[in-house]
Amino acid sequence: MATIKFNEVKRNIFVSIGVILNLIFLITIFYMFGEISIHLIKLNEFLDIYLKIDKLSIMFSLLVAILWIFTTFYAMEYMKHEGKEKRFFTFFLATLGVTIGIAFAGNLITLYAFYEFLTLTTFPLVIHTDSKEALKSGKKYLIYSFIGATFVLLGMILLFSITKDITFNAHGILPALTKENRSLYLLSYVSMFLGFGVKAAIVPFHSWLPAAMVAPTPVSALLHAVAVVKSGIFAIIRMSYFIFGAKIIKELHVNIFLSILIVISILLGSFLALHQENLKKRLAYSTISQLGYVLLGVVLLNEDAFVGSLLHLINHALIKIVLFFCVGAIMYTTGKTDISQIRGIGKQMPITMGCFGIAAISLIGIPPTNGFVSKWYLAQGGLTSGEMIFPAILLFSALLTALYLLPVITEAFFKKGEHTIVKEAPMKMLIPIVMITIIVVLLGLFPNILITFIQQIASEVI
């Protein structure tokens, strides 16, 4: 028993040092070198593993590194009742490395390579329990991911046949649109958008995400906050603005078709969330809807919408990780998984449910929360594009968000439950919940530093 405890301590120290050093290493590189690029392996113009650091990669990698630290300490406690911690933390750290690789990819082939590695490192996390349901969900995750990868590869090959270059550059790299290349551009863009959109859980490629909720809560949190779905969106942003460019996409008129698909994702995700009794599945369908917000900001192709898109990418990551951590804390202490089972739990777990309430209000977009700030810019982007329907859809979706999140709070605080004694989760789980909730509040009250940095990115690409 003493040996097991000693090994656990050593493992936790190793993992903690690893994720903290990762953040320190990133900050040091950004401070000392700024925006740099390096060719790791170059066989030819297509097979070129190329890393490039710019403002967008700095933003995404810091988000990943910071949230990974919080998740690490949360998982150290949570995974005690899931078991197989050594296996979990091995793939947990591998996924961190791969996600940072996605952030630093300097061209499409490098991004694609890390994107495929992401599937391989997250698959063992999805099937961690090794139950029949987990294996079925893992199989579904692999099938969807590889179908998406096939679409991306097709689009990439078509694009390279025209450009002979797939390096990321602000405003894109494509020659002017002509009758001869129009069809190939269109097919390439749609193919890659849908391919990357699989991991971004865009409808109709979304069903793998709720199925993956069979994974342990720290995995669910990372799937929804940064590791997988946000990597899909990050890849779409890179491909859209750093390969094709806003001008070419506008001339193709493809954003009109894609915006319809995205609006369906926003509304369908919200409606499906309304009908979920299981807490994690309700949050999973919520993610599908909220990712639609981010993608809508991408395809509107104006500066306000793009700023709102990147803001919501960050804000949703912070909010959703709080919500999942809170649900995980409830599951850890009580074993409860459904909304009807948590009646009265707010009085017994006031810190956990208080943080859940703040995060829920932020996701709805009630001022002065960080969710309101990003949705404000997205609405402005809709107005700038001359489409009143987009702000109206955002407002309607916010109402639906309130309808599926507020009942959780009312069940917890305003209804009488069982008279069993329930305590707050251990401090290793509670501290990350409280700290990220504080960040959520601060980004709502003082968003200007983040907005200024994101506006610099927007001004470079639009």
C-alpha cells in the first residue's frame, strides 16, 4: 500500500512539473523569440513539417497550456475512483503535446499530421473505462475522425495541385479566382471545412461528441474545452484565413451555404440539450450549439465577427470546463448523474453549484459576463454583414441556453432533495473550479486586454 502511494506521489509530481514547465517554456519562447518559424523535416514542397509561431498560435497554445494545468490537478483526485491512472496520464500528456503541435503548425500538412495524432492520443482516453459502451463510443469516434481526415486530405491534395504551396500566411496564399480554378477552390474549401468540422462537431457530424461522454469527466472537459473540438475550429480558422483568405471565400459565396449549416448546428444543439436528463449529455449538446457561434463568426468574414469568434473560442473553453468540473464534482461525491437526482444539492455543495451558476449565466450571455462580451461582437458582426437574422438567431439560442441550464440551478438550490449528508469535493478538485470561475468573471469585467490582442490578429487577416 505504501509503495502504491509512493508511486502515485511520484507520478503526480512528474505530471505536475511537466504541465507547468510546458507553460513556462511557451512563455519563454514567446518572450525571447516572438514570431518565429522553423522547418523540422522537408522532403519536398508538400511533405514539409514546418512550425511557425504567430499571434494566433500564441493565443491558442496559452489557452491550452493554462487549462491543462487546472485539469491536471483536478484529474489527480478525480481519477482515483476511475482507476488506471498511469495509462490516463500517459495519453493525457501526449494529447497536450499534440495539441501544442496543432497550435504551432506552419502549414496544412503539419497541421494535418498533428490532427491525426490527436485522434490516436485521445482515443485511449475516450475508451478509458473499457466498458462495452466506451468501446462502442470509441469506435464511433475513430470512424468519424477518419472520415473527416479523408475529406481534409482530399481538399489538401486538390489545393496543392493548383498552388504548389500550403504554407499559412495572413490574407491567404491563393492566386486570384478564375473560371478555371473556381470549381477546384470550391471543392477544396468545402471538403476541408467539413473534414475539420467533424472534430468541431458540426451537424450532421456531431453524434460522436455526446457518445464520448462515457469517458471520465476530465477527458470530457478537455474534449469540449480545448483538445479536440477547439482544435477542429482552430484548423478551420487557419485554413479559411491563412490559406484561402477572406476575399477568395467571399467571391466563392461558399460562406452563405456554410452559414446555413452552422445555424442548424446552433439551434439543433440547443433543442437536443433541452431533452437530456443526463448532466454530461446536456452539456455535450450545449457544446455543439456553442461551437456553432464560433464557426458563425468565422464564416461572416468581417472583423467584428472574427473578434467575436476568437473571444468565444476562449470564453466557451473557460465556461465549459467549469461546468464539466462541477458536474464531475457532483458525480465524484454523490454518484449522481441526472438532473432530477441533484435536488437540494446546492445547499450542501454551495461552492460547486455557485460556480456552476456563474458559468451558466456566462454561457447564456447575461452582462457583464465574458459570454456576453463575445456574443456582443458576434451580433455586431452579423449586423456588419447586413444580416439581421444572425443576431436574432443568437438571441433565440441564448433563450434556449437559459432553458436548458437554469433548471439545473433551480433543482439544486430551490427544491428539496434527499436528507443524505453530502460534502464538497476535495480541494484538488475545488480549487481549479473556483480559480477558473474567477477568470470567467474577470474576463467579463475587464475584457479589453484580450480584445486588443485579438483585434491585432483580426487586423492582420481581414
